[in-house]
Amino acid sequence: MSANQAALRFDDLAEEPAPSLTILVTDRAGAEHSLPAEEGWRAMEVIRDWGLDIKAECGGACACATCHVHVDPAWAPRLQPPSAEEIDMLDGAFDVDETSRLSCQILLTPELDGLRLRLAPGTEK
């Protein structure tokens, strides 16, 4: 193996791997953001870490409703059903409807690649 081949291999390793999936999040102004995400992360973590305006006060403990989102109706049946704890937290949120979920309770899997969410009012920082 030549030194050039070794350098090419090193360069290949230095590249960041492609994200395993993407979620599409519409902000309160109506702009859609395509956010690279990783399997096993919670939707709230992805939204927050990419800098979208979401309060997410409890950091994912399902102890508030400040990460409330609306799930695109086509995607809602693909999610795990909300727990009783999540439903209780949503009772105190604004603009709750049948598509409401706490984004901290949406665990991302390959099957959720392309998931569409809309930030709910009242969750601004």
C-alpha cells in the first residue's frame, strides 16, 4: 500500500457519517426545516439541538408540555401511543388537538425517517 492510499483511507475516516434519518419540522412562521437526526434520539433533542425555537424546559422528563408539537396526520398512526403521563402533561398545553404529542416522547427509529412535525404555540423560549 502506498502512502497516498493510506492518506485516502484516513481522509475517508475523517468524513462525518451521514445521519441515519431526517425529520421535517415546521416552525411557527410556517418555514419547514429538514433536520438530520440519529436513531435513538428523541424528536425534542433534535429540534432543540438544531436551534429551533422550542423551550423544552424539563429536558425530556415528560414533566412539562413545553416541547408540544403537532404530528402530521399521515404520521400519527406510526407513532407509539402516548402514555397516560404524556396525556396528563398535554392537558395543560395550549392548542391541543388529536395530533398533539410531546416531542420528548417521540423516540426516533428508522421507520420514522421523514416524520413531519409542527411546533405548537406556547412552546417558544
